[in-house]
Amino acid sequence: MLKQCCRRHNIRHSRSVSTAITFTALDRSPGIPLSHTEPLRIGKLRVPLLKSPSHLGHVTSRVNRLYNEDKYSAHVLNIHDRVLFNFNVFDGHGGDCCSKYLAENLSQEIESADGLAGTSYKDGSQTEVMLKNYAKNIGGYWRRWYKSREANLESYHANKITLSKLPNQLVKDDLCWRIPLSFLQTDYHFMEANEQDQSGSTCTSALIETIYSQPGVFQPYYENYFFNRHTISRLTIAQVGDTRAILVDKNGLANALTEDHHPSNPLEAERLRKYAMNMIMTDSFGEQRFIALANTRSFGDVQYKEVGVTAEPDIRQYIIGDSKKIKQFLTRDEINKYTIGGLGGDEGFLILCSDGVSNMLTDQEIADIIMTHFDMKGHTVATPQSCAQEVIKFVEYVGGDDNATCMVVRLNGWGMWPTVDRTGELRQARLVDYNPRGRAG
């Protein structure tokens, strides 16, 4: 718990983080054939991300709960004059104060973290001031963490991807440092601004940045966004708690990109063993809990911060995009190491979801609901938005008992997966089991 009174913290930024994507309009004047694309001279189109159903699906439901504490957000960040797409899912508990705060502030904190990411931990830096605040005002676990801060901060760099052949390597590539520090900063700001609030939230955040785009190619937009053909992008996943990220590869297989931060996670048990092992217990349902929490990492939960609950995310980076370009610019070792399953690109889509979805469905079931809906309806009807709706409808139908949120992010290989439903029989059995008519019969 914060050990000294803090004045309410008002975050002041020079600009609001963008929620819209910009496209160059096409000239469809009479006499110009559809096969010949020319940019419209009058300007750009700005389309809100959350109103782009053909490229982003997002649905949340309270299901059988009285309130919905889940939140989500989508933003376009500008970091060192580079464009990054940022998609987030937050699963609140003990109220929605924390999850709502994150939806409104986390992306802005990441974008504005130059002072954290651009300096060392030496005396006087923003990073050092923030970490001293944790050690002094929260104490316990954080005093010990602060003593080992140099090693802890250096460990962030281990997640960074470096490619040997790709032209125009990223300059000022501080993302693996920026994200965990901005997560900690956001968490501290939330606790300052809401001293009496006891709520908390998990989080899974995806950041996608195009790192190569073939010059002079219409793909089918003039901008070099990650869902375009002939592009290579870097996907960064940051996770706190048990919200999930799942990437579906070109073969239609669901690949888990996150691992729940539960007391049963050996890495989490090891992290806490020095300070709070006696606080890991088993409840009446046989599930391990950290004091009263299902998660060992979260935002908020101020009363548990001094015993080891942290908003430090696990960071993982991957290369995604056009398989031909990836094979051209990555070595075989880099493809095996950095692409999903070593398959080298053409990924179908990314799923971000709360545990109200993942506790009811396996990763592959979630993926198959999306793909079978697309295969049945086709490109014009089965958008990522309608696919996300199908996932939540299924959770509601089979008796979900928690808030459920699903985001579906279209990637380079959208719609190109094989027509195979690997979990159809399992899902049908679930429908029969939960169908009132089926039970009556």
C-alpha cells in the first residue's frame, strides 16, 4: 500500500494520442479504369480504428454479470516519427476504475515515454525517480527490486529483435525498454490519482509496426500498413495477468503468444518465492491464488503491491507479414527464431481476449469460430467485426459466467487459410450440452 499521501496526479501531454488511421484516397474519376489506381489530389481520408470493421473487430459483453468491467482500446502511436498500431484488452476486477483508466491513458503513456526510454537509470533520470517512488512509497517487494534495478532493467533488452539483412534498420529502437517502464509509470499514476480505489486490471497490449514496405507498389493502399501485401512488420506483445494474445498462422493453427500470470506459473512462483511464497494458497475449488488474487501481476490492486504484485509486462516480439518478402530479407535462422512456428509469414489474424472467452473456449476453438464464419460468409460479409461477434455469441450461448471481450486484428494472410474446422465436433457437443432443448430431451 502507498505509505505516504500523494497529491492527485494529473497527466498532461502535448497532444492526444490518435485513434484514427489515414489513407490516401483513390481517384475514381470518369474515364479512369478500376485497374489503374491513382491517388486523389485533394487529400487524405481519416478513418477511426474502431469504425473499421473490415480490418478490426471488437466486441465486449457483460454476459451474466451485472456489470462489465472489461475495457479495450485501439490507437495509432507516433514514436520517434514512426507509426505503430496499438490494440489493448483490459480485464478489470473489483470495479472498472482501473480498467477504464488504462483504456484512457496507457497508449498515451507509451507514446509519451521518451523521458523514460531515452535515459538510463542513473541518478536524476525520470526512470530513477519513478523507481525510487516505488521503493519509498510502496516498499516491501519494491525495495528489493530497486536494489537489483540495474539487472532488472538490463533484462528488458533480451526481448529485442535484430535482423541482419533488412534495409533501414530501426533507429532509436527502444520499444522493449519503453513498454515496461511506461506500464510501471501508468500503474503508479493510477495509484496516485485513485488512492482509495481497490480495483485492479490485467492487460494484453499488441503493438504492430511496419519495418519494410516495397517501394512504389500499390498494396492495395499507398500507405505501408501492416495488413498490406509486400510488407514486413514487427509484432510486440506486452502482457500483465491472464488476458491473452493468440496468433493464427497461415495453416489455420492457433498459436498462444502469452502465458497466464497465475500462482501456478513456475516462473511467477520463483519470482515471488523470495518474498511471499507463504501467501500462495489453494482455494476450495483446488485453484491456486496469491492471497485473494487469481493473478500475480496486475495494474492497480494497491493493497498487494508491496508483496509482489507488479504491472511489469512479459514482452515478446515476432516478425509477421508477406512470406515472400520475409524470405527475401530474413535468414533461415531468423525465420525459425522470430516468425510464428518458423513458417515465415502470411499470418491470418491476431486475437486479443479476456479470460471470459479463454476460460470457456480453447485457443483453437476461438480461431475456428472465426475461420468457419469467414468460410461460410465470404469476404464481403465476414469481416473481423462480425467474426468477433460470433466468438462472443458462442460464449454467451454456452453459459459464460464472466465478462467477455474479443478483438480480431486482420493480418497479411486474412482469408487465405485452408478450409479445415479442427474443433467443430467439440463445439457442437458444447452447444448440445448447453442447449435447453437438448438437455430436456
